[in-house]
Amino acid sequence: MICRKDNVELSDEHIIPDAIGGVMHSYQVCKKCNSMLGQEIDPLLTNHKLIELIRFSKRIKGKTGKIPNPLGGNLKGEDDAKYLVLDNDGKLNPCLIPDVSVDVSKGQVKLVLDARDKPKAQSMLDKICDRNGWQKHQLTEQELEIKTAPMPKFSIPMAIDLQQFKLPLLKIAYEFCVETISGYIDDPQAIKISSIIYNKNFDEMKKMVMVGDGFTNQFGKVFDQFIDNQNGNRHVIIIMNIDNSLYCSVSVFNALSIVFKMSNVAYMIEGGGIIAINDILKHVVEKMSLEDFVASRLSYIKTEILLHGDNRCDVSLFFANNNGTIVCNAKGYVVGYLHDLLSTIPQIDIREDYENQNYFVTTYDINASWYLRRCSDSRLVKIYQIRNISEIHSK
């Protein structure tokens, strides 16, 4: 799906790089392209400074088996001394780097060492003496200064890429669409995107329709009630029909995120879509339609009935049996069950909305002559509106 060549050896490609916990696979990438992606494109994402910091904090190892070190090198503290911040196990453990001053003309030595390096002081002096042809002697107080490394503040110069990381995000979006949507691989825009990826053409990538700057989760705002966007232990991919075109949102750790226009063809019904949530802790992918996804985040609470004069009451106040609430006509004859009849209401008379960010309400305007029989006095009551209320559980 990258080079589009025939008769090539296919290999196992991670749609989201395994270096950041990706577990979705594709077998439509040839071995040569897979190697190229792993060496030239994926590192633009996995080695991005923001992602390195996240991988370091979550202890996520790369293909080499090592955790990235975003605080590598010798850093200068507020006291102007130089420190090595991480130990060999990648843990925060500031250690003063030895400062050795030698004045050959005067035969003077000054050692400034971390307290943990004090046992090495004499051997360091012996080496200096051997190197300069001096007579060995015991360290004096004037020659040695011991410091206990504090937990200082550091100023770290850091270059943050604002553009190139979008190419591996585009690769993720493209491979996911190819794997998910039948026929998408032959879409004119898909062919163009595969060329952009194969040739690492950043200029052509910038010409694509993109929503967001790469650091703001645009789709996160739309699905905020259903997705816990503060959970940084996962990656989320969403494809949707927006204005009869195909769009794909890719969010990595909720830190880097962008929406790409993938095609001028929708490939799915208006408002339809597919979501995949890659959990890096459980090493699983939850992939489903947006309709099923929303339904999985809702738990039914109650049904409200709107009577004449905006008088609301609970559906439990009316006659029902094991099959549901009984609906009658004006003469009291049974016409069906409420649940079944709701499916016959025209879409124009149905509204879906959020209430207090915690509840999802589906409202049905009833234009037919539907009556419910009240349990308390058996009177028929005409209904004008029905509200099904569900509680939202973001995950």
C-alpha cells in the first residue's frame, strides 16, 4: 500500500509504531517499505521531543529495548555546575560531574566531586600525578571539595519540530483507512497520499487539507463527553463522513493530534464513522462504529413523558407488561408498545442532545394520537413528547 509495486514480499507493519505501544497490524506493506518506514518516517514521531518525554515518563521501551533519554547529556544547574541527571537505569538521580582543575606550572590540583564519588578521589589524583610526572601524595583539604548534589532546576535547550511529525501521523491515518474501508486503496487521494509517504514529500503533505496545528485534539472536543481525553495511556483514531467527505483524526497520547481529509468520497453514511482506541497498558485495540461506541458509553436511566402543559412524569406511572409500556388510541384500544412505536417516528421529529454534560437525551416529538393509561386511576393521557435519558460514562 506504500510503494504500490506488485510481486513484493509482504511483512508485518504496525499501523501505530510499536515503539509507542501500537498493537494494530497491517500485512499490506512490503518488507522494503516497512524497513524504510521504521528508519525514516516513524522516528519523526517516536523521537519527537514531546513523545520522548512521554515515553520516558511511562517507561516505554523502543525496538532497542531502551527507554528514551530526553534529559541526556550534561546539564547546567542554577549553581552553574554541570550535572548528569539520569542514572544508567533511566531514573532521575542528579549527580555532579567531576570538575578537575590542573595548573601544571604551579603543580596545583583542584577536584570538585559529588559526594558519591569521594572514594574515587585519591585514584583520580594518582592518575593526574602520573600524567604530569609528579610525585604521588595524599589528597589535602585544599585539593578536594565535596558537594552533595541537590535537586536543582535545569535549563534545557530543546528544538521542537512543528511540521515533520505530521507525516507519520498521516501514515497512521492512511494505513488505518486502507485496512478499514473496502476499496479505499484505489481512491485518487489515497494514491496521492501513498506517494507523499513513499517519497517523504513534506511540501505536498502541507498542501493537504488538515484541521488543527498538530498539538490540539480537534475531534476530542466533539467526543469529549464519551472519551476521557485526559487519559494519556492510549492512541485514538477516528474516521468520519463530514460534509460527504472522508476525514481521519489521529491522536497520540493526546499530545500530538491532527485531522486529515482523506478523500472527497464519504465511504459511509452522513455522520457515520469508525473509532479505534489503542490502549498501551492493556495492549489491546477497541474498534467499532461510532454508533456502537456511543451506545457502549451510555447507560439508560429513565424515560420521561411530556403531557399537556409541559407537565413531565416518569413512564413508570403508566400501564405496562413484560413487553413494555402499552400505547393506546383515543378510544383506549391498544396500538402497540412504546419501544416499537418509537422506531416509526420520522427522523425529523427526533433530536439528540447533551444535558449538563453528564446525560445524553433522545427526544421524540409525538404527532400521532398516542395515549397511555395511568396506573393510579386508569385514565387515558395523551402524550406529546418522549425523552429517553441515559447517563454518559467516558472511558
